[in-house]
Amino acid sequence: MQDAALSGPDRADGEREAWCLAAGAPARRAACVAAFGAWRWSRVLAPTSGEARAWAGELAEASASPLELCAELARGGTGEPEAALAQRLLAVLSGALEGPPQRLLLVLEPGLPSLLAARALGMPLERAPLLAVDPGRAVLLRPGPRGFSLRRSNAARPLADGEEAP
């Protein structure tokens, strides 16, 4: 049975999932808001400032979803090791997915969704740029017994299980 707070395709198994979206230039925002704003999210999470914050505000409004700002979702100061950044992002993501089944939208700075995808695949973090996630696109992560698994990559819009990308 699907939680009434989650609209979009039915989640028959009640899974927890996080779509991690790469923000980008303002010119790409309208198309992204049209695609990702069509779903109702349990929460939209974003850093407290920057372009990702601006995108998240519009996405939360379009989807009538609560917006939650989290300073830990932004890059740290210069010189922060990629491993520390990935660990911090995953800790926020894990904490946000605790509790009942949820569908989250994380709006992140460019490059950060690729970092999360690399971690989910067990790749060395220095190879994360090979998993390009274009601005306005997202990766889908689901928690499992061995950490997060990557279910979709560089998606232009949210897709249900079994739905093919156009």
C-alpha cells in the first residue's frame, strides 16, 4: 500500500528512495522543474544557499512538497577530501531516509550526484566524474543491506520501476 503523501507511480514494496539531482545554470531550471516538480516528494532537501537552494525552492513549490535546508549538503571549504564529502552526504541521506517509506529529492551542486553514484557502485571516488550527471538530471539511490545501490543514472525525469527512459 502506498503512503498517501507520495504521489507518482505506486511503490508496491514501500521502498525508500532518493533522487539526487544536479542543479545547474538558471536557464535549465524551468525544464527540470516541469519534470521533477510533477511528482509529490516526501521532502525536498537542499543546501542552505547557492544555485541548488534556488532550484530546490522552485521544485518544492511546484511539487507541493516540504523543503528542508541542510548545510551539510554543500561542499565544505577548499581542500575537503572527496571521501569526507561523500561520507557526509551519505550520512545526511541515510538519516533522511530513516523511518517510514519515503521518496526524497536531494538537490545538489553539480558533481555531487556523481560522487554519490560512484560510492554506491564501489568505484574509487577519483573516477566519479566518469559517471557524468548533467545539470537538471538525477541519479536514483536506494538503501540496502550493503549500503546504497544505484538504480538509475542521469535521468531527465523521475521514472517508476519498469518504466523505460524516453
